Amino acid sequence: MKFIVIGITDNPQPFFPPEVLEIIGNGKLFSGGKRHHEIVAPLLPKDAEWIDITVPLDAVFDNYSSLFTLHSSLPIIVFASGDPLFFGFANTIKRKLPEAEIVVYPTFNSLQLLAHRLVMLYHDMRIVSLTGRPWPEFDRALIEHEEKIGILTDKEHTPAAIAQRMIDYGYTYYNINVGEHLGNPALEKVTTLTLQEAANSVFDQPNCIILVAEHPTIHSSQRYGIPDSEFTLLDGREKMITKMPIRLLTLQALELLQKHVLWDIGFCTGSVSIEARLQFPHLHIEAFEIRPECETIIHENARRFGAPGINVHIGDFLSACCDDIAAPDAVFIGGHGGHLKEIMTKVLKYLKPGGCIVMNSVKAPKVQTDSHQLWDEACQELGLTQEQPMRIVINEYHPIEILKCRK
């Protein structure tokens, strides 16, 4: 299979070098988005066959296979936006048909065009695609305080939605540059706005964004260890939060620098999830809690400390369906309600090989069966390998043991 992928802008009268015009003129099999078809239709031969690129893409590639069966010697000429190797369709071809031959004729991508219009250096720009993708990489760029972020948008992740998310989580020290219909002389528009202005505006598609930090303030996420007093607590109870020194030692025990997915079971105030999100922004975090009132608390704390992207699940963990949730390689059990063995048994169904489980046990007096004993019994019955506990005492609080085991 051979594909020739040609990059175009939104210009209704595109310019192509002679080599590309010859390829188009001699072609028969063509493909691209509906907007691309409108732009290049006058250039196509009369007997051209066209396949629209629409979702689901599996159907598109089935059509490609059918065409190659009928015309095995002919390439499919694909029109794609900008540089087809920049979050573009050439990447999709490489992923789905790794043996295919691909020839690329790129043009400027939309973020390059926007930087050109702004006369802005862009070699130091962090690039994030939200086109058909969820928020995590954008959230990570914010948490890591990137000074310049280029964003490819879609109909869901609009400039207004992006600006509002930034406002909600306190990343308000950016200006937003929006480019609409870049490359189209009649419709092109470039606007520089505050986040609040952008959140209240409507923009034409296609568009893209460049965010530039202006006088960034010191954000909570720039501290290693958030003071306990700054969290919203459950019923104002100070004992219902993993204390900051214990929290940081717990993150160390979870080995999160090398992990990818953390499950926080019994999150309560969300302090462990939030601290993990800020200190290890590459992490995918799933947070579970049985008490419905904690949902408001974790969202309030996440916004306060600038920690977007924590997936919250309210309800009994033992009854929750976890089949469609990212499998963990690190699990923190912040609360078990006396069902520790059952929780660990369920966790083991999903925990990746080599993954670890960590729990903090309070050594309180007058307690006949403490969490450490339950932990030992569960680990023994489930065949888990324990590591040496770490015993910590903070001020007047009861001693705490950080317990850890591996699958």
C-alpha cells in the first residue's frame, strides 16, 4: 500500500508546487476531510474517486483496503491539515498500517501559522493536542507551569472551555491567543484575550490557541507539601486527613515517579490524590470514596490547589465496576471500613505485575484489632510480599505505620 499525504491550510485557493500538482493531476484515488474536498475539488481529475475521512476510522481504512484490492498499483492521495506528521493523519496511517509506504508533502501547521501571525518565537512552545483527545496532557502542561502552550482544539475542547477550565483551577496568569480559519484570506482572524474574555466568547472552527504566561503568581502546586490547614476537611475534623509529612512519605513509598496509574481508595478530602497530581503530573489518578459528601470536598480542594484531572468515583468500592477504569500499578488504601481483605482481593484483579499497595495504619491504644493486623492477615492469605514498615510519630498524634506490599 502506498499513500501520498499532502498538507493544506484553510485557504480556498491553495498553492501547490509543480511536483504536487502533477501528482494530483495524475491521481485517481483521493481522500480527506469534507472541508479538504471542498478546497481541492477543482484540482481533481474528472474520474477521481474520493473517500471522506470520518469517524469511525476503521470504516475509512476498510474502504482503503477495498480500493487497494481493485487498484493495487495506484497510491491513495490523502489531503490533511498542515503538517500530516504533526498530530496528523500520516501518524494514523503509520499506526494502523505500519508496513505502508508513505510520502509526505507538508505545509505549515496551524500553530506555526498562528505564531507567524503573532511574530512569536515558538521553538520553546509546549504542544498539546485536544483534538479528539481528553484533558490530561493539557492539565499536565498547566501543573508544570509551562510559560507558552500551543493547543490544537476541537468542537468540545473550545477556546472558551479551555479558558474556563484554567479559571476554575486558578491558572489565571495566562493570556490566550486564538487563531480562526488560519490560511483563509477571507475568514482568518487572530485575537488576543484575557481568559475571562475568552471564556465568554464564541469562536469559529477550525481554530487553535497559544497561551502565554504573564507575570505568573506563586501557585500552591509549586510547593512540595501542602499544609493540612489549607484543605477543606470533612466536617472540619483534622483527623480525617493524611497529615502532610505522612502524605509525602506515602507518595515516596508508592514509587510514583516510575508509576503510571494510581488508585486512591477512600480519598476523603482528596489530599493524597491532589498531592500526587501536583508532584507527579504524568500520573493518571482514579480516586474512590464511599461518602457522597466527599465529592464536593475533593473538587473544592482540587480547584483550590490547581490539580485538574483527578477522576472521582463515589460509592462502595467493592460494588464498583472497574473494568473500564485504567488498571493501576500503584494503589493507596486510605480507608477500608473493616473490609481490607476484600478490598485488596479486588485490587489484585486489576493491579499490574510488579505494582504496589500502600496503607497507613494508626497504632491507637485500646484497639483490639488494628489495621496492621488486618493487613498482615490479608497479605498472608493473598500471597503478597511485604516490605519493612515505616513507623512515624507526629506531634501528639498516635504513631503511624506506612505499610507496603507487592503483587
